[in-house]
Amino acid sequence: MSATPDYYKTLGVPRTASSDEIKKAFRKLARTHHPDAGGDEAKFKEINEAYEVLSDEKKRKIYDQYGTADANRIPHGWGAASADDMFGGFGSWAEILESIRRGEGAFGSDWGAGGFGGFGGFGGAPRGPRPRKGQDMNVTLNVTFDEAFSGTQKSVSVRIPGKTETETLLVKVPAGAVDGGRLRFKGKGAPGENGGAAGDLLITTKIAPHPFFTRDGADVLLDVPVSVAEAALGASVIVPTPGGPKVRVKVPAGTQHDTKLTLRGKGAPKVKGSGSGDLKLTVKVRVPQTLNDRQAAALQAYLDASDDEMRDWND
């Protein structure tokens, strides 16, 4: 079994780096190594793996303590997890089962809606313990932007309380999945008490950032940089599309900074309903910070030829 790489070294950040510093480092490296930008796919996977662990507070804590976020490599007692996905905040299953034996429920005395426990109200003969549904369990499933856009299948292994073996589930992530979307597997959570039904397994998708695109539901957003000359004179620029070939877009003459352009149907598939969202472009006019002699002369000639007053504050 190969050793876990140094994720901090992979992203080029210190172990004390903040979440914002980790995200900034990932975005910078992703722009260089993403396959869409001609980068190395293997290197991008290493960067993405490092970010998936270090951007997750619970996984990072486990990684910092054990040198791995792989549940199969850490000491027993951290609770249910898989090689790809970790449960967070529940403590060990030994603690959970002990809590059940004390009559407090799987997650303390507030768990469940047991009312007055195993007694049948205020009067009459005491009844047997009430059946209680098992606690729902949660897993975060990390997917790339492209996997969420096109859909994918991933195996998730979970360790159910009371069972020694892990159970592997094949999770189908639908095309167009959104960040924070939830998939439910009924009866795959913690076992119930006193004959109650098992809880559910809830799998929440977490989408890694893309170096170019962002998502707003089914719509995909992209900033398109243009020069001052392109904005003033008009231009035909080539832009990438998610999950498809690059396309040519017309920037009209006189386009202003932050102008919005829309490519209908070029966004992500809609999980509910039919069709796809839109690719929404925001034009970003870039003013050069340095000029060569010819560029400076051309702009000076433009100023000399201009007779309009942009700042007419006398009206």
C-alpha cells in the first residue's frame, strides 16, 4: 500500500495555512494543471485529492493526526468512513453503542422523539420500550466540477454499527448535480432500537472548484477578459464551454465592463425537469498596466482625436 502524499507540499502551503490560503493555492495550481488548460491530468488529480482533504475541516484534522484521511489506515475507533469519504462529528461507534445501552439514544439524551422513554405515558402499567428508528448517518461525497456536470458513479464504503464488515454502495451522481445536493439511501443508516427501523444514509455532494467556471444551479458562469481595444471596436473571442467544445462569441463594439452575455442551453443539465441551464458570460475589460511605444502612441493618437467630454459635471 503506497504512502499518503504530503498534501501540504502538493499545494505548496504551510501546515498552518488557513482555509482561504488553501483554496487560493488550489485555484492557482488548478489553472495551470487542469486538463482543459493543457495541463497534466495525473498532476491535477494529485492537486484535487490534496484539496479535497485539506478543505474539509474534519478530514484535515484526521490527516494532521494520522498522516492519512483513509479510514482503512487509521487506528480503529474513528467511526464509519470509507477510503474516499469520512463521517464527521459522531465520535466512535463504541461511544454511540454505549450511549444506546445507557438509554440516551445513539447521539445523547436529545436523540429521537422518545417522549418519556420506554414508559407508556403517565398512568397504567409500564409498557415495554418503544421502537425507535435508527439515527440517519451522513457522508460527504467529493466530486470534481466535471463529474458533477456530466454525472458519475462512485463507490462509498460505510461501517454500520453492530456490524464488523463494511458495506460498499454504488452511488450514482446525476448529471447536473449541485453543491450540497443530497442523495438518500433508505435503511442504510444506524440500526433502530427495540425493533425500530434503521435510519437512512444521506450522501451530500461537495463540488471542487473549477479554475474557470462556477455554478449557479444549472447555470454555469464564466468571466471573459477582453482588451480595451476589443471592447471599443468589437471582437470575436473564443470561450470554453463545460462538457463541450470551445465556441466563438461576438463581443459588440462599445461593450462595457461587466456586460453580461448569455449562451442558451450551454449550462449544466437540470436535475429536476428537462433541458439545461445557460452559460452566462461576464465581460471583464482589462486595462493594460504597461505599454510598449507603439501602444502608447496609438492611445495618445486616440486621445488627440477625441473631442468628447466623458466627465461633464457642469450640467
